[in-house]
Amino acid sequence: MKKNILILTIFMAFAFTSFGQTNPVTNLTWNQTYIFPNNYFTLSWDAPALPHDALIGYNIYRGNELYRFQTETSLYHEQHGSNAGGIDFLLYDPVPVLVHVTAVYNPGNIESAFTETIQLNGPLLSNPEFKKIDAILYPNPTNGILNIGNTNLTKILMYDISGKIIREFKPQPAIDLSTIPKGFYLIKLVSSKGESIDKVIVY
């Protein structure tokens, strides 16, 4: 009897470790670059270790909220193409947010745990090709007048976060953003001494 119980215990342990596992993804990595005026990124991971149950795809989370389900092992927005539909993945919050990925298994759409997280800090703005000029934008965030602490400008350009110019302003110490939809934008200030690009939040 004891021998039968021992054999059953060994079999159950073997079956548990060999079948029906919900192993987590591994090697979660984040790469982000800025080529004016666009941000590019790749979030990638390795498939779970074998053996595991029937793997059907991956859930990508921003904080505790499910961002999307997909079957590929990367989410990317690059110059050569995108499976993310743009860079809104970067822009849900003006504060850093943690991202993790879980593996999803059948039967029952069971999710794995996660062991790695990535912190997103929003769009990059720096570019070593630009000579930075001194400028202060305030208040930022704003829902109206944006003051510009530099009066020696030749051009003021406003871009949406995809890099499209949405407005050009005459050089002046303040611009009115009250008619601009809420969101993240880039302001490019140009003078004879150089250029400056800063992020502005309109609420």
C-alpha cells in the first residue's frame, strides 16, 4: 500500500511539472530611441520555458490595466514598421508606469505570473544633433497661455507626438494653447543660436 502511494505521489509530481504549467515569459527588455521628431520603441521577451500547457499568446499590462493581447513576442513601433499602431503605448500617463507581460494558456485562458517589469518614462526628447538653447516653458502642464522664457526666437513649431506639425506660431513670449486638444505635444523653439525641443502637456 505504501509503495502504491509513493508511486502515485511520484507520478503526480512528474505530471504537475511536465504538464499544465503556466511558465512566465523571460528576458523582458525595452529599447527606445528618438530620431526627431519621432520616438521609436521595442518591448520584447522570450517565450516561456518548456514544458508548459498550450500557449496561446501574451497579455501586455500597463500598471494593473490590460493594454492588449497578442501572439508575437514583441511590441514595436520602429522606422521599418509597427505592430503597436503608433506610440500611444508610451503616453497613457504623464508619470512613469510599470509594464509587464504574462503568458496565456489554454484551456481556460489561464495567465502565468510575471517575474520582470519595465518602467516607461514617456517620450524621449533629447537629440545630440541639436544645439540646445536656453528656454523655459511655463506653466506646464497648461490649459491656456504657455509662457516662453526666451525672447530671441525666430520660429515656434508645435508637433503632435507622432511628429506631425500641427501649429506654427509667430515668435512671441507667450502662445495660446486653449484651443488645442488635450494631450502630449512637442514644442520646438528656434533661434539664431540653436534649437530647443520640450514636451508640453495640455489638459
